[in-house]
Amino acid sequence: MQDALWIALALVLVLGGLMPAINPQGWRRMFTQLLQLDDQQIRKVGLLSMVLGLVLLWGLQALS
């Protein structure tokens, strides 16, 4: 179980680094737009991301 947690963390870091590595100007533009959102909008994006991740995990677990 602990190995899976480290693998998941490593994948988060790899996927998080893709956009700035591939398209730094686009990443900077997106980040600037995110800074202009209010806290409630950012919170909604974070919650939506968590729900989508949980649904994906549930679906993958159901397939195995």
C-alpha cells in the first residue's frame, strides 16, 4: 500500500510538470488567469477535480 502512495505521488509530480515543460507560455497564461479567479471559483475547481479523480479511481478499481 505504501508503494502505491509513492507511485501516485510520483505520477502527480510527472503530470504536474508536463504543461510547464511542454508549453511554458501557455502554462504562465493559464496560471495568470487562475490568479484572477475568486476563492469560491477556485474552490469549485478543486472540488470538481477531486470528484473526477474519485470517480476515475472507483471506475478503475471496478474494472480490476
